[in-house]
Amino acid sequence: MACVGVFVAYLPVTTVSASLPAIQRALNASTSQLSWVSDAFVLPMAALILTAGVFGDVHGRKKVYQAGLALSALGAVVALCAPNVQVVWAGQALAGLGSAALLPTTLALISHAVPDPRERGRFIGLWATSLTAALALGPVIAGVILDHFDWRWIYLLPVPASLAALACAARLLTDSRAPGSRRLDWPGQLTAALAITALVYGIIEGGAESFTDVKVMVALSTAAVAAVAFVMVERTSSSPMLDLTLFRSPAFTATTLIAMISFLGLIGFFFALSLYFGMVQRLSTLEAAWRLLTVSSVPLVLGAPVGRLVHRVSPRLLIPGGLLIGSAALLSLTTIDADTSFGSLAWRLALLGLGMAFVITPMTATAVSSVPFHQAGMAAAGNNAFRQVGAALGPAVLGALLSTRAVDALPGHLTDAGLTGRTVQHVTAVAEQGGTGAVAGIDLGADTPRVLGALSEAFLDGLHLCLIVAAVLTLLAAAVGVVLLRRPQRTAPPAAAGPGAKGHDTAPSLTGNRIGG
């Protein structure tokens, strides 16, 4: 049920990402509005994962798991009926709330059923494989649907999948709670949600308008103040949402930073790549899906085998090694242009997938195993929260870089294409007002092919900048891993609770089983 839950949670990520060009065309959305289609899902997921983890610990993980499935289905129904981009945002936000409930509870369910960290790595490998399967199948599902039906039908599959899982969970899943007397930390939740929301809003609007705009500066200042307030609240809380003593473990600190930094680069890259396939190479959604599948199929195949390596090979080798491979793949993609063939693209995308395979499972397993057993749920929620903060910032940061660079480069490429005077001024004004997507929809008669050619070249300038930034971020994450990760200390596992264990978690605290602690 944990694998089914994480599949449902992550299915909207790439299903929607692959459909962004179709959504943009159908709803006449600007680049910043398109960024919010992705971020409306990721933002509530990032802001509320920690709260969902506490709810599960206090009220029962099965209940929170079922609530997550119900919200995922409801969000899909709302987006399925959306007449405009604002209603799509609302549906995405509801689905994001569902995913926020599912992610920490699925890992906590595994930690409860499999308390031995060495054995748990194999199950987390299966969990990571299910996550990757959702990322892999999403674009293909979207491509098949968009070739035959309206874009709204991409939201159909999560509805029966969530309802079927909900029915199975009611019969098959046993409940569990964390030991002790945890309670909800509302001051921590409010300050965390405010910090994350204000930060992402400020970056998206700053990229679309200007970072000197008053509302952008207010948003970023609010994010900074709320972040400081969150730290102060959590340090004095008797029942913190995120126990800051977790960061005394270098391995937990490392995996948290790596999750945020690497997902900022990777999710931002997927956002930019989906637009490249649609706007530059003029591919259908299904054609783009097969190319995106090249990235996600490698970690899908390698997820379980890598899970078995987690307690045999030091995470200090696995995680930075995977990040270095990913960074090399991103840098190799900086040479692509409008005519790059699938064969030339495939090996680079497969290389990126190979790097991801050596990061996702070890990163999650290390975060959970690097803290005392009774804090495994909080550690999983914290790692997922920072991962989703990075995922929310990815489209915002790289989308802003892409749009700004492309708009700045467009006049020069229009001139190089032989266009002059009023045409260049008109196209540039459209780009500055509505982004590159607006330029793709204008009709200038005989000049249209040259305008689209110039647009593709300007977009490639922005894409190359995004790839360099994503590669640098991945290298930074690798450096964090080298500095902070240590070889795990081998200790005797606790008494197994067993898959059928019920009630409260009763396994002893694994205070001796800390990676780098």
C-alpha cells in the first residue's frame, strides 16, 4: 500500500509537466501562469508534509493515508472540470495536499513494519521504484490521452486509482502511531507555510516582472522573516513539527540539503525540457513522453538493486557519485539545438537517469536511518518537505531564468533572421508582456516562420543557461555529500515489529544506529 500511495502522489508531477504546452495553448496561459500550474501542486505538498507527518504520528498513519488518497481524487476531479487556468491551480493544490499526506505516511508505514534499517533499505528501494514508475509513466499516459482527447482527461486516471487504493487500504492496512505524546505544532506550521509560499511566490513573480517590484521584495522579505520565526518557534516548542536536533546528524543534514538542491535543479530541468520539446522541436506530447521516459526508466529498473546496495556501499560513494553523473549529463545537454535527434539526446538523458538512480533510494534510506528509530517518521517527512521545497523552486527559478534570458535574446535573433523595424518591436513587446509562449501564438503572415525560428533560438539560449545552472546545483549537492556523509555504523537491529504489527510503534530507539551521528 505504501508503493501504491507514493505512485498516486507522484503521478501528477510528470503527467502535468508533459502536458504544459497543450495547457498553455488551450488556456492562453503566460509563462508565469504555467509555472503556477506546476507550483500549485508542489507548494502545498512542500508546506504541509511536516504537518501531515505529525497528524499521522498523533492520529494514525492509516487515517492520514486515506485522507491523502481522497484529496488526490478530489483534486483530479476539480482539474478535470476546469474551464480556465485558475481552476486548474485549485485542482492542483488539492492534489498537492493529498500528496503531502501520502508521502510521509507511506515511509512511516514502512518504518513501522520493517524496523531493521538493513532490511528496510530493500523496501525503501521498492518505494523509490514506485515513485520513479509514476514519473516514468506520467508522460506516456499524457501523450496517449492528448493524441486522442482533450487535455483535461489527463486528470482522469488518478480518480479510479485513488478510489481503488482507498478501498484496499480500508481492508488491508493496519494503523500505527508514534510512541510518546506528540501534538500539532501550529506556530511552526504557520511560519513554515508562510516562508515557503512567500519564497516561491516572490521568485515566480520576480522572474515574470522584476525583482525590484514592491510586491516581490515584500514577498521575499516575508519569507526571510518567517523562516527565522520558524527556527525560533521550533527551538522552544515542547512538541516541534521538525525537531532541529535532527540536524545534529551530519547524514540527515546532508540528505536534506541534497534533496532540496538536487530536486531544484532536476524538476526545473524537466519543466524546461518539456517546453523545449513542445516549443522548439514541435513534438506531440506522446513523442515528448518517449524522450522523457528515457530519463525515468533507468532509475525505475535500478531502484530495487540500488536499495540492496544501501547498506553494503557507503552513501558517501553512492550519492555524490550519482550526482556527479547527473551533473555530467546536464552539461552534455548544453550542446542540443532545434535539430538534435532522439538518438543524440537519448544517451544523455539515460545518463541523467543513471545518476538519479544512485541518489533517490540511498538519499531516502540514509535520512530515515540516520536518526533514532522513533524519529524515523519525522525524518522522512522532513526530507520529503525539503525535497518538495526544491521541487517547488525548480520551475520557479529555472522558469524565471529561461523566460528572462529568452526574452532578452529574442530581439537579436529576430534581427539575425532578417526582420526589422515594427515587426521586431511588436514581437518583442508581446514577449515582454506575455512571455515566449505568447510569441508562439501570434500570426504575422509570411514572417511567421522566421519569427518562430528566432523564438526557437532565443528559447535555446534560455535552456542552455538553465542546464548550466542545474549542473552547478547538482555539483553543489555532490560537494555537500562528500563533506557531510559518513560510512554508517553497523549496529544490531532492534526487535522486529513485523509487517503485521498493530497499534503504536514499540521498537526501541536506534540511538546507536546513526550515519555520521
